[in-house]
Amino acid sequence: MTDKPAEGNGDEQPQGDFANLTPEEFLARTADGTAKEAAAGARANAAHDALGQAKALAAERTEDLQRLQAEYVNYKKRVDRDRDVARAKGVESVVRDLIPVLDAIHQAEAHGELTGGFKLVADELESLAAKHGLVIFGQAGEEFDPRFHEAMYQVPTPGTGEMRIHEVMQKGVRVGDSLIRPARVAVSVPNGEPAADGAAGDQDDNASGDDKAPDA
């Protein structure tokens, strides 16, 4: 029988590329491989760090853009609001200058003097003022509102209920939500007494009619 070589006797030599290497060469070769692996790992780590920095920078720039956009939106709102306020003040200034003219027109109308060409001009002026938000208010019979009406005096009246405008002495003026001038009025104040039913007045009228001489 042919004897097989004994296994595991420790005399085997490394196979492959390392079979014919001296111990020094083997250490140099393995050290070179380890260095290459370390270099590759370092490059991977550097790439990962660079990617992380790029992401962080992108997030920072995105936040900057969002902040700039919010600031621009707020600035635009502020500019638009200031423009609206300036426009409203300009209209209000013109309306204040027109109030005496409008008062004269209403007085002329109350006396029946608003006729002809003067009436056409007055109507055009009031139409133009209304186009810019001017409102003339205050009518007898309306409910009294201290926010818009200035009570000059009170008139006690029978009955119960809300105070109402008895007489308008000067119309009120407002532009949009801005009160330019309150309406100056006399106010009917219910005193709680029973209201007259008008029967006595009818009787007086009938009596006066009976006293008249019949027609011939």
C-alpha cells in the first residue's frame, strides 16, 4: 500500500500568490492590502460626509428661501394695506371738503329750489360721491343709534318700545366704515303711557264739522 502523507503536520505552504513569499514579503503584501482597504474606507467616509454636508447646505438654503418668501408676502401685505389706508384718507379728505356743498344741496332740495340744471349738477355730484363710498344717512322714524346719531334733545312720546328719530336737524355722513359726521337729531323717547287711539281727535273733527253752517 502507498502511504498517504500525514495531514496537519504544520509543514504545508500557503497556496496561491502567497505560496512562494518570504515572511517579510507576505507581511508587506498583506500590509499593502490593508492600507488599500483603509484608503477605500476613508474615501467612502469622505463621500458620505460630503453628501451629508450637501444635504445640510440644501436644507439651510431651503429655509432661507422660505424665510425670504414669507418676508416678501408680509411686505406686500403691508404695502397693500398702507396703500388702501392712504387712498381712504385721500377720499375722506375730499369728502370733508364736499360736506358744506352737499348740505347746501339738501337745504335747497328741502325748500323746493333744486330744479333745472342745478338739480342735474347736484345729482351728478351725489352720484360721484356715492361711487367713492360716501353715504348720507338720518331719516325721521329710524331707530336711534348712538354710534351714528347725536341726540340734540328728547321728545317724550306715549307708548313703549325703542327710541326713534323724531326730527333730523343735520344729516350724517360716512365713507365706508369711517364715520365723518354723526346725524344730529331729536329723539322720541317712549314714556310708557298708553298711546291715544285717535278717537278724541275724530270727535273734535266731527264737532267742528257740525258747527259749520249748511250749504245754501
